[in-house]
Amino acid sequence: MALKSNESQADFNSLITQSSASRTPDINLLTGTTGTIHTIILNNGSGSGTNYLQVYDDKEPTYGTSAPVFCCFVAASAKVTVFSKTGLTISTALSVAAGNAGGTASGGGAPSGTFSYTIYGS
């Protein structure tokens, strides 16, 4: 899976990234700073299968081995918004991966179809 990054800020004001299902999952380092995630918006496009977004508090996690601090399942062709009033604190760096397997499951592949996500934080 190739991740296309369209980051607007590297300080958690608003992070926007879209992934596409072209290769096996890659980890995308969004920021090398600390911060707090408050909202994640996930869109599993029309015709997409089940996909997962994995969030890591690590500069160099390994997909399928490193345990994410947060993992969200998105059903086929669904949209999900995750909001946290207190937020998810990132103490090292924010990295994300999108794929068709969650957690530390090995053998996961690229997301099925078009899977996009937007992360907002402070």
C-alpha cells in the first residue's frame, strides 16, 4: 500500500492523509512531535472491503509486529468518526498504517479499495 501524505501541519493542528490499495501496508510517519489526537475520521469508499487504521506512538513501528496504541475497524463501504474528549496522547511520534488486518496480525495486505482518513489533534 502506498500512502500519499498531504500534511497541512506537523504540529497536530490538522493532519490529512489518504491511502490507496496499491501495495502491502507501509507505515507513514506523520509527525516527529508529541501531541494529542482528538478526532479521527475514516472513510471506506464505495466497494471497499473491511479495513483497519492503526495508530502508533513510535517513529519506526513495524506493521504486523509493533502493537498500535489504537486500532479502528471500518466495515465495507462505511464511514466512522472517532472522537475523544480527553484525547489520545502521543508521547513520541505519530505514525499510522492502513491495511486489511488489525493489531499485530501478520500477513495483512493493502487496504481494499479506497480508504481515507483524517486526523485532528493538538
